[in-house]
Amino acid sequence: MKAIRIHEYGDASTLKLEELPCLSITEDQILVRIHDAGVNPIDWKIRQGYMKRVMTATFPMTVGQDFAGEVVEIGKNVTQFTEGDRVFGFAQGTYAEYAAASASTVASIPSSIDFTTAAALPTAGSTALQIVRDVVAAKPGMTILIQGAAGGVGSYASQMAKNFGAHVIGTGTGTDIEYLKSLGVDEVVDFKRERFEDKATRIDAAVDLVGGETLSRSYAVVKNGGVLATTVQPIDESAAKRAGIRAVHVLMRRNAADLAELARLVAKGDLKPRLFTIMTLGQAKEAQELSQTGAARGKVILKVA
């Protein structure tokens, strides 16, 4: 099978298209023929070595974690899938023609959703769902500030927060402003021209997907007793204490139930991925560079089959 692998940490030139032997699976796994693979920032962060303290790599390593495809083999302990099922979710090494996936991190694709749409959901969608539903606990009457509202996680979080009935303030710039308005975001802050503090004061919650100075300034706009959630970096406990708020560094958890919920929301029309471009498996280098440089205004998908 063909796969994109790295043999060492480094820049995008380390990504190599190689021919590998067929994979074997364990009793709790399924073998999936991949149709589409989603490209995420975590992919190039692993490649660069930024995650090596928390995620040990064994080289050579096949890259990628999001996929959509079809089941071709089933482990003997797996009962929820059959061969030929259309599925999506998480696996190690999804920039490839086949991947072995734990059945607990995979869900079925509804008939109304294509492989490309499904491949755009797992990492960004699960992260947004867990932030908005579990950490922030969005509901009618709440005001939520979303920093980086038009990005991969932010675009999902913006839609979900609106679906839960919250008043959403989102930051973006350029063409992202009109995109956020199209999602129904209540107030859009052009971060290149405006300070979010002028529109967001004493809010119920802030979701930070940017980090750095943006995160540092976000603590002060959340009201006493509110919550701040970030995916980018560890929280500042002293800043949270001064503001009288709960601050959470969110680490996404892989699970089939959340994937199924994402698929349900998309099938209902309540959630729509922002797709940027579809590239071939052989263009993995260019795809990761689009993600790493911030040039992608939406999801980059690798079409495998």
C-alpha cells in the first residue's frame, strides 16, 4: 500500500510517499480502506517534533490521524461494524491507502454525507464539541467569545454555540468576517482593526484558539465565576485566580459517541465543515505547508481513493 511517512523530525520535505506491506489488525481493530484523510495542525506539529515530550514517535512513522473510508476487515472482538461499512474517525497513520483503527474511535457515516465531509470532522469537530458542550456548557442566555472563530476548530465551535442558543462574539479578519456573519455569529470583531475588549466585557465564557497575547488578554473579559477554555497552551493559573474564573486547557478525547453526534449534526444541516481544498496523497507536503503557514481558509483534505 502507498503511505506518507517520515523517517525523522523536520520540515515538510521529510514527508515521503512510500510503498508499505499490508497492515495487520488486532482483535479490537478494523482495517479501513481510506478514501479521504483530513489534514490537521497536530500532523505537522508531530512531524516537526513539537509533540515529542508527550507523544513518542517510532520511525519510520506514517502521518495523519483523521480519515473517512470503508471497512475491509474486522477484528474478532468487533461487533458494531461489518465489511463494506462507510466509517470515519481516528487512526494512526491515515495519510495512506489503508489504516488500522480501534473500533472505539470510529463511527458510521450517514448515507447523506460524503467521504470528504466526514474526513473533515474528527479532530476539529470533536475538539469543538467537547469545548462548547462539556467545558463551556453553552446554553441560551450565555455570551461566548470565540478567538479564532473562523479556523478549523473555531468554525465548528461558532456553529455549535449558536445551535445551543448562545450569543456568540467571534474574532476574525479579511474574508473571514463575511464567513462568520454567514454562520450567524452575532458580533464579529476584526482583530486587525478592533480590540475585542470593546465588544466583549463581563462575558460568560471565552474560547481561545489563538494563544499568546490574545489568550493573555482574554482572562480579563470573562466575568467572575465564568470560564475560559484554550486548546493552545497551558493556562495562567494566577491570571485565572485574579479574574475569579475557571480556566481549562482542553485536550480532545477520541470517542465514537462524539463522532456519531458530529455526523448527526451534519446530516441535520446544523453543522457544516469549511472546506478549503482537496489534494492528492502525493501532495501531502504542500497540504501540510498550507496548514502550517495559515494559508488554508478552511479544511485541507487528501483524496486517497
